[in-house]
Amino acid sequence: MITLTDAAVSHIKEMMTAEEDDTLMLRVGVKGGGCSGLSYGMGFDNEQTAEDTKVEINGLTVLVDEESAPVIKGLVIDYKQNMMGGGFTIDNPNAIASCGCGTSFRTATNAGAPGDC
């Protein structure tokens, strides 16, 4: 469904360790908004719903909600560090357009709910 690079998994595990909660899982999804209509969401959750898909990636439990799954199928999440700091990068093969600031996108089948960036 999705791919997390070794660098992304390592950084996420460090962040989870700092939270001091062994029940945390990574939740990845999309929601409506942004200039192009859809925005990514990534955070920690300790509850799985019946609509979630649960996958294990390099020892990391990842949850994806039912609505987000088709939009992020094939998604690659990486973590890059440079002189200016670090951050996650997202490559979505389903995105056909993204906004100039790079925070939102749309797909051929889902235009989302465009709004202000």
C-alpha cells in the first residue's frame, strides 16, 4: 500500500520513543483542504478503527483509513536531513497536480475540497 524508507522509519521511531507510549502507531491519511483540494495527514494514534487497514513496515505499525487508502496507494514517505534541518518528503504516484507551496494535491479521481493554503 505505502512505502516508508529506512530513514523515515528510523526518524518516526525516534519520535515515538520521545512520546514514551508503547501503544502508539503511525496514522497516514488525507483530508480535504489546501489550494489543490487534498492535504496529507501524518501523526500518532493508539486506536485502530474497524475501517482502518493496518500494515507493518520495518517494525512500525501503520494505520490507513478506508477513505484515504485509494488516494495514497503507492505513496513513498522519506525523511531527509540537510543543513537547513530535516523533514519528511512524500511522493504520491496518484497526484496529478499540487499547489505551488507543495502542501496539497489532487488526483484524477479525487479533487478534494480546495481552499486557502
